[in-house]
Amino acid sequence: LKPSYVKDEL
Amino acid sequence: MNIFRLSGDLSHLLAILLLLVKIWKTRSCAGISGKSQILFAIVYTTRYLDLFTSFVSVYNSFMKVVFLTASYGTLYLMFFKFKPTYDHNHDSFRILYLIIPSLVLSFIIVHVYTVMEILWTYSIYLEAVAIMPQLFMVSRTGEAETITSHYLFALGSYRALYILNWIYRYYTEDFLDMIVIIAGIVQTILYCDFFYLYITKVLKGKRLSLP
């Protein structure tokens, strides 16, 4: 799972 | 990036620009909730503070700047340039009832305790309910202009398309963020009643009016 703090959406 | 995410973003962009153009062309913001627009400005501001801290792509940064600019532009048109046309008597939803609980929730249910993360989470929770003053206004006046209906449909579709994007990302990338998914589902559910009216009335060429 990707870390939740990777914010790559808008 | 996948087709659902891209469609969602374009739908979101269309909604925001549609509203700006409508207000500009008609020189009026009648029927538009200034309170929802204030909430959206708070949403974009708290979420896109990461413009200064993290870079994802030119596309992401560009869209963030467009959303922020359009949002503040809308506020300017509503509360300054065309202020006399703002229908504040019908815009009577108490937004503190949305602002405070979202803030409290973002301190309780959050992935990581950092200022940026709490602000991001707050923006997600607030966005989920930010349309309520607008829907309340439509229900109070009992009608919405066709262009306002298109705006609401595009804005509601955006999060619904994002839900498809999250399902897709779960299977293809193992990406799962329950905070944004649950909030996105709540946000989409709020539009369901409106979607029904839009499909049964507006798409058949009728004006959206409530019985």
C-alpha cells in the first residue's frame, strides 16, 4: 500500500 | 492517471468554469449560494497549500492553480462585482454547522498528525458537505436555472467519477485511502436527489423546479 501522505490527486 | 480520474478532473473543471462564465455572461449570481462558494474556497485553500511543499506533476499544479484562481474569482464576482444580484435572503444555511464539525472530525480521524495532513483531511471532509448550502438554496427557492443545474451535475459527477478511479486504483496499484473514499461516497450521496431531478427534468428540456 502506498503511504497515505502521498497526495497525487486533486 | 486513469480515464476515471481524468474524466472526474475535467468534469470538476467544467463545473467551476461553467459557474464563472454564467455569472460573467448574465452579470448576475442569482440562485448561486455564496456560502457554498466560500466553503469551496476554504476547501481549495487548505488542500492545495501543498503547491508550495510537494510537486506531483505539471498537470496537478496547473489544475490546483486554476481551481484556486477560479474559486477566488467566483467569490470576487459574487461579493464585489455583482454583489447587488446576490440572493442572500435565500442563502440562509448556517455554514458554521459544517465548518466546525469538519474541523473536529479532521482532528479525530486523520492519517498522520501534522499540520498539512490535518488541513488536507479537513479539506476532504468539508468538501463532502460544501454543496449543502447550495442544495438548501435550491430547495428553498424551489427551482434552479438550467445552467445552474448543469453546474451542479458536473460538480456532483466529479466525485462519482473519482470513486470509480479509487476502485480502479485499488485493483491496479493497491492504492487505498479510506478517508477520501468514505468522504467521497458521502459527497456523492448528497447529490443523488439532485441527479434524479436532473435526469428526469433538465435532460428532457424542462426547467428544474421542485414539486
